[in-house]
Amino acid sequence: MPSFRYKAIDGDGKLIKGTVVAFNEADLDSRLNRDGLTLIKGKQLKSDVLPWAFVGGKVKPRILMEFYHRLSQTLELGLPLVPALDENAQSLPSRPLKKNIGEVRAAIEGGDTLSESMSRFPKVFHKLDLGMIRLGEQAGILPKCLRHMADFIEWKEETKSTVKRTAIYPSFVIIVIVAVIGVWAGYVLPQMAVMLTDMGVSLPEITRTVLEASSFITTNWPWIIVGAIALGLSFYVFQKTKKGGILLHKYLIKAPLVGMVAGNIALARLSHNFAAMYNAGMSLNTTFETLTDNALGNRYLEDRLSVALQEIQGGSSIADGLKNAGGFPSLLLGAIRNGELTGTLNESLNRLGDYYDGEVKRTVQIMINALEPITILLLGGVFGLIVLSIMLPLYDVAGTIGQAY
């Protein structure tokens, strides 16, 4: 949608200049009239293709978090959606996000919903964001969902920052040890091997293995890099497919530590969002269909929810449907069954959400604390292997010289 630079006057006769997104000049005049302005002159701006190609329209997560947070506040105060978007767009420091919000505003005025309008900008508003916003629109809890998204982005950024700070020391250790291993295995050990072979010393098995590995890497490093890139691209394409994404997320939640974090995040979203929609009076069909539309961030569990919905439509209870679908922990199944029997499903789901939120924080801290010693142990083992491959032949030479004298 094009942007227009305009000159207009307000009710007091004051000259106003600005930029607005509109379909055409007639639409521009209509938009300004609604704001109490009279258009004097409007000019369509040229599309700034080259600068946008470089920046890619990306928005920093913390700016997006602030936008969600402010929008939720203004909506809770009772401000309509379009004025709320205008109000928040004015104070944003991100030019790409301002431009996107302007086009979102225009699409909403054209009859689209907020989630439909935002879906035009997948690089800014991700699938999970759109799923949460769609959920909020359908359940009538849009401010709450926006606030939840802001809190989630803030938590994610804080976790990233903590992991980065924690990873500084292990990263430094990795770089140093890899450099030392590279020098010893790539230069020192081959030179020693030649010298020892000339002396008639038989190299130990461990030394020959390290030398063969070093020779293979040195000779074939271009093909190794090409193979790694090809493997990475193949994996990327595979996980983009429906079956590939489901399979990847299935085994992701089974991985140690990382899987616990990913699984608990998905279960926390399931519990909180299910509770919100159940409390809003949404039907089970609509609830499950919304939850399976990128609302959990885990395609395997979303697929299991689709199977559970079929079971429930066949006459099963919610707990039995989830149990028959598989993939859900017994704690969640037990809480939901208890909530169904006692008529307190909303409270049970909220308690589950709080529990899984706490589990996510606890597991992340465990993962961070385990990162440093695991890294040091792994690299220390490799370094010890290299040192052993060097010391053993030297020990044999020293023993041979001692016997000679």
C-alpha cells in the first residue's frame, strides 16, 4: 500500500505536515477528514526498495515487545483498535514497524481483522504472534493475549541475554583449546611422527588414529564444509515441511534439558490459552482449532491436539481425548480430568499454566548451570586424547634410551 506526504490544515487553521498510508488520494482525503484535517496537497512517495532490501524490514524484539505492551494497555483503557494503533505508532523508534502498522491500520479499515492485517508481514509478526492475536480476537481477550506476547518476548530476551553471558567463559575456553588442538594435531604431532618413524619407533594405536583424523581433515576440509552446508540446508528444508516439522518437534521435547524447556513452554501456553478460551465460553471445536493454529509453538503437540479433537467429537472426554492422542504428560491429563469431574476446569488449567511457567524458569537455570562444566569436560577429554597421543610415543622413546644405557 503506498504512502503519501501531505500538507493539511486543522480546525484552527494551523498547517500540518506528515505522512500517511492510503490507497489513493481520495482515500488520503477521507482519512485526514476523519482526523479533523483538510487536505491542501498530497504526493505519493516513491517506494524505497533499495534501503528496505538492505534492512529487510526487521524489527528488534524489544521494540515489538514494547508495542504489544502499549497496545494492550490502550485497549484495556477502552480506546478503539484503530486509534490505539495510531497512538502507539507515533512513539515507536522503529521506522519499519511504523510503516507496517500504517498498512495494518489501513487494512483494518478495509475490513480485515488485526491478525489478518498483520499476517501480511511475516518477517515482523511471526506465526505464534498471529496465532495468539487470532485467539484474542475470537475469545474477546485481545488485550490479555497482547500482554502475554509482550511478557513472552521479554522472558525470551532475558533468557537469551543470560545464556549469552553464561556462554562467554565456555566459548573462550573452546576457542583456546581448539586452537591448541589444531596446532598440536595439525603441525606438532605430524612432525614428531616423522621423526619417530625415522628413529624406528612404533607409534601407538591412539597416535596413529589421531594422525589419520588430522590428515583426513587437512586433506578434505573443503568437502567437509560443503557437506556441512548441504546437511544444514537439507535439515532446514525438511523441518519446513509439515511432517518434518512435526517429527522435529516430537524429538525436540524428548531431548535432555532443551527438550524440557521447549515442552514446558508449549504446555504452559496450552494451559493458559485453553483456560482463557474456556472462561470466555468458546466451544471446544473453536478452542482446539485455535490452539492448533500456531498457538503452542510446537507442531507435534498441535498435531496431537487435532487428533484429540477427533476423539472428543467421537464422544470422549477432554482428558480421555488427550490421553488417546498421546504426547501429553500424566500431570496435565490428571489435572484436566479432575477439573472436568469437579467443574473447576478453568482453575485447574490456570494452575497448570503457573506450574509449567515455574518449571520453564527452573529448567532454564539448570541448563545454564550445566553448560560450563559439560563444555569443559568434553573439550578436556578431547585435549587429553591429543596430549596422550603425543606423550605415549615420547615415553616409549625415553624407555628405549634408558634401556640402551
